[in-house]
Amino acid sequence: MAWTPNRRRIRVYRIPAVARGARLVAGAARECWPQGSGLGDTAIAHELNILVGFSCLGDRCEDTCCFMVRNVVSRSDYERLEAVMSRDPEERRRFVDGFEVLPEPQRTDSAYARLVFGPSSYCTFLADGLCSLHRRYGSQVLSEACATYPRRNVRGGGEAEISATMACPEIARLGLFGVEAPRMVHSGPRAESPIAQVRASLVAVIRCPERLGVRLLVLLRVGAAAPATPCASAAEARAVRRVAQREMSPGSLRRARQEMAGVAVSDEAVCAAFCEVLLGRLTLPHGAQLRDTVTRVLRLREGRTAAVADLATACRDARALWDGPGWERLQQGLTNHALMWLYYHAHLLAPTLYEHATRLVTDAALVRFIARLLGAGAGMTVGDAERHIIRAAQVVARYFAEVPAYRETAAATLARHGLAGSAGFRALAMW
């Protein structure tokens, strides 16, 4: 069978049951999401708009998702593929070698077995840049994790929401510099959960017409003033909205601009911290995309990086260029990065809204650091800078933002360089 792109799309707002605000029956849900997903009769009420135009690039992708992907498969996925591959003795052997049933205490219907990864941490079914299972049997045999990536299904309150991760290069392109800015498409009544209401308040901050650094500072202020459990109830969510509206008033924004003007940022400190963060990440499993990016950014030669002072100078030069006339499109791309981040992290991953805001500020600063140094040097065009921002956003999403264990290490590194606490995060927001 010839390989064709997996074009499964979550166009659920065209399904009459959702348009009426009713729940989907199980059969209709399976038309939108693979069998075994566990969605049941949950209505998919919201979808990220850029997914309408998304399809997998296959072997044209520069950072395949078949590396270190979530490798747990459901029982239904396992049994469906077993039935298909057992028709041929050689394929049966590939199946036995490629999957491992989880031990009994860990085994459930939704997490029944795991894919076996080779020494290089790539899926054993990857061949010539393509999934050999997809090529031979079609997309219908793929597990939920493989078939739905880079989409993310978040459920709550009887509804589901579909977002997408910038760890996928094509999603990063569509989300940052696509035809439309990222937003959620809603189906039927918009009775949103407290979490969605809180996120709407944060999105409103990011969309306000201010410099990105000011908006990120306002986001930190909202987080600091928010209730301890901002998503516990509709009342708590309304309290967050009131805080956000207050911080976006003309007087508050004027004070935020004045505060940003008075923040002293050491480019050398930021560069030294992020150099350590990037080098530390190379000690963990990673793909060629990260290795090549870090090599170019830090100008690695025989294990040595460029001098921190030289990197800081290159960052300042790129920042001055990007802030100049004719480069406004880059600021929109960086704004879209913040929006994509908020939409993907639909459920707050941090214990407080303030910590959630600090994670976005840190990731956004790391994206700017990588993108500026990828584009350092004479002759850079706006198009070049766009590609560097896309690559930086994709690398940060895949190898940093979605690796919780490493996030703790990176946070400790930033703290050692004075980039933690209120002053440190204000500096990163402005940088």
C-alpha cells in the first residue's frame, strides 16, 4: 500500500449533535477520534482553528514524532494491530519484537502495552522516515497516540477540547505564521469550564495591543494576584477575570510600561543561563533537530561554545533589528507563540496561576534566545527570522516544555543566574 498522509481532522463542529449542544453518541465520536480513545459520549466542543488545515508531512518532516513519542497503546489498539500483522509469519515476528505487554499491576485497557524503541530511541517501525505500519496497512491501524499526534484531547465537564503541540514542526508553522492567528473554534453553547474561563482571561492579556514584554509582565501580575485555586469554581474564575481586567486598565498598563522601562537586564546573565540550559539538555535523549540547533546557537566547536559576551552581543544586534520598522510580523509570531502555549496547556500544569505564568515567560524567553542566535549575522531577512522563530518554538516545545523532569533542572539553572523570583521573571519577560 502506498503511503498517504494521515489527514484525520477533528471537524466536529459540523456534526449536528454537537451543533445542537447535545452529547455525541459513541459511534459519532469514533468518526472524529480513533477507536479505543476512551472519549465515549463526550462531546468535542472546542477545536484549535489551525487543525483544519493540518496534515502530517511524513518523510518531509524535519523532526519526526517517531522519536521518543508516548509509547503506551491501548488494548484495542494492540489487538487490532495483532490481528492484522498475524496474517504473515514475518509480520507476526515484527509485531512480537515491536510491542511489549505491560506487567499485570500496570496493565489497563487504556494502557495495555508499549512500543519498543531501538538503541537510537526511534520507533522500531520507522523506516526511511516513514511509519512502516502506516505505509503497509494504512492509517486505520495506528494507535491513538500516533494517529492523533500532534493533537491533544483535554476532557472536563462532559466536553472535550482539541488543541495541538508546537513540538510538531508543521503545527509550529501554522500556529505562528499561518493565515489566521490561533484561536478556539466553538461548537454549540459556550458554557465553558472554570479552567477555560481562566485561560480566556490570560488570552485576553496576550491579545492586548502592547509590547510583548509588557503583556508578559501583566500576565505575571495577574498570576500573583489570582486566587490560590483559580480553577476550582466559576466564582474563582470570575475573580481571575476581574484581576485581568484591572491589570489591563489604561492606568495599570501605563504603570507596567514604566516598570518595564526601569528593569535592568543583563544580556550576559541571560545568555549564560540559557547556554547552560541547552548544554544540559544535550545530556538527555534527544533528536538530531535539537543537536543541530544547539550546535548552531552556541557555535559549538569540539565541545566548546562561543564566549558568552559574543552571544550577548549577537542577541542585542538581532533584538535591535527585529524591533525596527518592517519587522512587525515577527512580533505577531511571538504573540502567536504565547497563544499557542496557552491553548495547549489547557489544564494548568503548575500548582498556582503565577507559576503557570512564569513557565510561559521562561519558555518565551528561551524561544527568543534560540531564534535570535540562529539568525545572528548579516544578511538576515524577515523570512529567515520567521523560520528561526518557528524552529525555536518547536525545539522548546518538544525538548523542554514537554519534559517536566527537565523543567525542574532548568528552573534551578535560571535561579543560579539570578533569573528567578519576581525580579528575575520580570527580566525574562522584558528580555
